[in-house]
Amino acid sequence: MVEHALKKGTARLPEEKGRRGMAGIKRGVVVGAKSPALERLLEEVRPVVTVTEWHRENNAAYSSFSANPPSLVFVDLSEETKGRLILITRIVKTIRHVPVVALGQNAQVDLLLQAFRAGAHDYLALPPVAGEGSAMCRRLLDPSFRREEEGKVFSVFSVKGGQGITTIAVNLADRLRKLTTRETLLFDMNFFAGDCETRLKIPSLYTPFDLQRDMKRIDRDLLLSVVPKHDRGFRLLACPDEISDPEQIQGEEVGRMMEILAEYMDFTVIDLPHDLSTRTMAALRASDRILLVLQQNLASLKSARKALRFFREMGEKEEKVELVLNRYEKRNDLSVDDMADVLGRPLFHLLRNDYRASTESINLSVPLDATDRKGPLNRDMGVLAEKCAGFQEPRRSQRSLLRSLMDLPRKGRS
Ligand SMILES: Nc1ncnc2c1ncn2[C@@H]1O[C@H](COP(=O)(O)OP(=O)(O)OP(=O)(O)O)[C@@H](O)[C@H]1O
Ligand SMILES: [Mg+2]
């Protein structure tokens, strides 16, 4: 009878009742058609996750997950691909923290990419290589996975002014969104007089002061309905046009805002002011990565060295802070190697000097990708986004793309 129900599409396996209450047993659900390769996979992963439900109909599968979220979901993309990709997006957006493994016949790069963009946490090609499935499930079910699944927060910062913080923050948000199609937010924390909204020509209809007021009741739907979206797809949380009083927002409140944003946004990029207020400190602390920006001159180098010392004193882990050299020129008396020597660490990324492109993008109030798509600075911005997302555009050989995706399965990991 069970076999019959499985064939029909929706069934619970007999051991479920007894097992669900047992500590330590992870419950898996499959959405897809039965096949010998898939059954072999489920047999292999059984010691890690036991499949107790099997669906073929997407809506029924979704209703069942929302009523009783499993520990892990396998979604077969080899049939009904479009609908299943939508299902993956629905699951990851609404039933957070449940890892979703997309399954495909063979390692098709296009499918793998679509699965990743839909939000799948990993992709497994069928038939599976022995041991690969159970290793993947073990990793996804590890308690640390939950923490890794929070959205990633990048702070763009320098102690010195005029280093290119806003330029980098705006374009990083734009390129992260373009690369991943995930929910991406640019947060202008220059509460006194930020300029992101003029740089992007989006009216600040919802500001951090509004978020401060709404913090107790905000959820994902409300946040997405109130924070304006740029035509390019990313969102902007920026201050009102008129000069605002930053002191109205306390450091702890920034900490709470960061928790909310990390929960509901896949990527948050913060344009930080050049101060060390409790607000800035709270944002720095809440960031997964701090992009410390400097330029190729002694004053900037000194200021970056001071900032690094300060981060050490703050107790920030070294690997959290990445050095980004802006306005890089090959012909400069101060070489990249010299700078790395003085700072005691390699530079994470170089952004070439391109005043024309940068000024044009500011004057037209659009990101570089919309004005100078093939220009060197825009290309450098694209690579910075790839390094931050841990995900690469498919321009290299399929083999290296596959490898990079398999090694770096989901958001923000690199
Ligand atoms: N890679 C680059 N090449 C050439 N010019 C650049 C580059 N990056 C930024 N600029 C220019 O440097 C100037 C300052 O940039 P931006 O406003 O982004 O810096 P900022 O650190 O946010 O400044 P502020 O301290 O005023 O907030 C702008 O005129 C911008 O066009
Ligand atoms: Mg700025």
C-alpha cells in the first residue's frame, strides 16, 4: 500500500510515526519522481537523514513543509524544472533554515546555476558519486549551518574621507544583486547627510528612522513592502533628504537593525560614515566582513594601518577585515607589495582608477554597470562582488565553474 501511495505521489513512509519523536533522527522529504538513482541516494543518506515523505505535486509538497517543516528537502529538477525552481525559492524564503538540495541528472551547469539562483543550498548530480550525498547532508545538517545561512553583511569603511566608500558600496550592492538575484540591501548609515539616494535617484520613502520605529513589529513581508527597490533590483535604506540627527539612533538599535536585516536580506552592504561612533561600531561588529578601503598614498596607508590596529584592539578577527585598494594605478611610487608589507597582510582586492567612469556614473545617478558595463572599474567591481558572494559568473570553463560552485555552495561563503 505504501508503495502504491508513493507511486501516486504523496505518502508517508511507515517508520515516520515512530521515528519523528525520536531524538537525533533527521527527517527528509523528497519532491520528485522515483528513480533507481534517487533511491540509491536515499539509501546512502539514510544514516544521516531518513526520508519520510515523498511528493510529486509542488503545492501539496509546500503545504506539507509549512505545516511540519522537515530537517532537509530534496527537490528533483529533472522533471517540471520551472515549477520546482519556484518551489525552491518559496521554501527558502518562507521556511528558513531548512536546507534544500537540488537534484539533477548529471552535472548540467545551466541547471546547477538556476538551482543556486533559486536559493538551493546545494546541488547533487544523479547518479551520485558514492559518499557524496551523505557528506553533503551531514554538512547541511550541522548546527553551524543555521548560522551560515543568515544573510551576509558587508561594511564598507575607512577612517579617512573621500576614499570611495559610497562608490564601492553602491556598486557592490548592484553587482551582488545582479550576480546572485538574491535580496540585497544598500544601507546608507550616513544618518547626518548620506548621499546614496541622490547617487541612485530613489526617494527615501522608508528610512532607518522608520525602521527604528517599526523594529518591534517588522517581519519579512513588511520589510520588503516598505523598503524601496531600485530598477536594478537591490533595495535602499537611506536617510531623508533633509539633514537628520544621527543621535536619535543608538548603537544598540543599530545592532538590532542589523539582526533584522541579516535575517530577511541575503546581502546587506553598509555605506559607513568615517566616525567611530557607537552606531558605526555596532555595524562593524555585526558585519561578516569589513571592507577597509584605502588609496595608493601615504596618508591613506597610515590611516588604514591605524584602522587595522583599532580593529585588533576591538577584538575583531583578522580574517574579518579585508583591504580594498581603490583608485589603483600600476605606475605609482607606492607599489601594492610595499603597501601589503606595511600593513602586514595582502590586499584583498584592487579597484582601478577610472575617474571618467566613476564621475559619469555619479552624474547620471546610476551604478557603473549601467553606464560603463565593459569598463575596467566596473569589471573590478564585478569581481569584488564575486569574491564577497563566493560565487562566480559562468565565464570560465564549465569545469572550473562547477568546481567553484561545488566548493562554495551558498551565499556569502568564500
Ligand atoms: N576607482 C575610482 N576611480 C576614480 N575615481 C573614483 C574611484 N572611486 C571613487 N572615485 C571618486 O572619488 C570621489 C569620492 O568618492 P566617494 O564619494 O565614493 O567617496 P566617499 O569615501 O564615500 O566620500 P565621503 O567621505 O564624502 O563620503 C568621487 O568623486 C568618485 O567619483
Ligand atoms: Mg560617501
